[in-house]
Amino acid sequence: MKKIMKIMLLVLLVPVLLFALYVVGNIVFATATKFSPEPLEALSNNKKSTEQSPQNVQLDSTLSLQFLIWNIGYGGLGAEANFFYDGGKMVVSPKDWVEKYNVGIVDFLKNNQADFIMLQEADTAGRRSWDINQKEEIANALPNYNYSFAINYDVRFVPVPYTNPMGRVLGGLLSLSKVKPTLSERIQLPNKDKFPDQLFYLERCLLLQRFPIASSTKELVVINTHFEAYDNGEVKKKQMEFTKKILEQEYAKGNYVVLGGDWNIAPPGVDAFKFAIEQETDYLHINADSNYIPGWKYVYDANRGSNRKNKTAYIAGKTFTTIIDYFLVSPNIKALNVETVDLGFRSSDHNPVRMQVKLK
């Protein structure tokens, strides 16, 4: 009887010990390989075309400028997809879906060129994107654009969900422009510091670029961002306060400033549930501060959702959608128009947003 009890105890203990070993092993490996960027890092400016960019090209302040922002969802979150972190079941979309989504992303960018393109969740490697290098694919499709890439997610092995781990992730922010920037920088944002979660999570950042203005000492400062999503709002608040100081400093110099990307909160005064058919209590869809920086203007399309929930595949007229992708511009910039392009979330769980502005 005692022998049987020992065998039963061993049978029960082995899975527990193996799981504990798996957890500890992942923590040790993640600690040893953790991506630890500097607070400020210079980024390279690249261009695929063999035709060299003219040196010292300056922006004409009398012309209107076109901006485009789009969270491309690493090419894995098109209309058919759902995602486990949002209450769905899928971890990685099938390869043929991902290939189809990437074709859609590249085709749209080729046919909707803007002066400045700011993309979020662009992968260069990883299981979730089937190791498709989106940075290279997009840069090759837009050979006359200058581009810079800021890594914000570099984890060798994401161990969740335990039965089907996400594995390798390498992605970030990708900014492209027709004019060559004088400087591109990665600026580290305040991030989650809870152990061990932060070992497997993003190191969110800003991608800041500077462009000279003709016949002026002023610069156009363009900032690509992707603020925190999965927290109770505290980390996002710290990130926005940090960003606010940069924006105020640049405007105090007389510069023109555009901040754009995925805010993971609705613009001030916008009903985050305006388009809702499904019931949602998601804390992500709160509102940005209307007095964030007095005199600055939020620019967004109030008539179309820019993001959808990934609990299930997208169903038009049923799936929860809201507005979390938009711009903030300094008082010396006049927004002429803005449009969220309704792609039906075919290639990403976000729709692209276009804005036209003029410098005052």
C-alpha cells in the first residue's frame, strides 16, 4: 500500500516539478537575454533606392503635408483572426493568413503614399509573424522613402500561453518619410517594472525625427508612438507625462510638433463606445486628457472606428470598434483634414488614419 502511495505521489509531483522547472528556466533565460535599451539611442536612417537622397533638403512651409499612421498588427491580426490576450483563442494566425495580411498592408502603403508614414507593431522576426520581416518588405515596396526602425519588443521566448507559447518576438515602430531626417532617435518610455512580467514584455518607446524647415531655424519634429495597453492606466499615465515634457520642450524652441500613433485610449470628448454593438467594459477605452497640453489639438476622425476588439474574427456591425489611433499637433500647425480609412480591418486590427496639415 505504501509503495502504491509513493508511486501516486510521484505521479502527481512530476508534472508540478516539470512546470516549476519550466517557469524557473524561462525566467533565468529571459533575464540573461533581456533587451535593455538606453534612455536615448540614435537610429540609422536608411533608404532602399540606390539613388542617393539629396543632402540638406528642407521642407517648404508653404505646402501642405500628408501624414499616415497605422498599427499594422505584425501582419497577424487581420479580419479572420482573434487573439488570446483579448479573450480569443488564437496565439498565431496560420501562415497563409499572415502572408495575405502582409500583402494587403504593403499594397495599401504603395497606393496611399504620404509625406510621413508612422507604423506600429512592425515585426522583423518572430513566431507570431512567421519570421516575415515587415520592415524590409515595406521598405522595398517604398524604395524612395527614408526609414528608421525603433525596437520596442525583443524577447527571445515568450512562454505564454503555456500550452502554445508565443515564442520569439522582435518588432517595433517604423517611420518612413520622403524627406531625409536630420536626426532619428529612440526615446525610452517608462514601462512596466513588475517582476517577472517585465522580462517578457515590451520596452515601449518614442521614435522621434527632426526635419529642417526652409528659410527658418525651426524644425518639424515628428514622433511615432504606441502607448501602453495592458495595464490599469498607471503606466500609460507615466508615459504620457514623460512625452508631454518632450512636446513642451520642442514647442518652446519654436518647433512644429506632430505626435501620432496608437494611444490605446480614446480622444477627449469621444464616446469610446460610440460604435459599440457588443457590450464592453474594457478599461483601455478611457479618454485622453482634454487639457493634456493647453492650445494643442487632437486630430482624429470621429465618424469611423480605428481599432477593433480581437475576441473573435471581425464581423461588420457586430464586433466592438472604437477610436484609439490619432494625432496631437502643436498650436503652430493647422489641421486641414483627417480621415480613418475604412479597410474593414482586412489586414490588421487597426484601420489607417490620414491627416493633412499646414504649418502656420
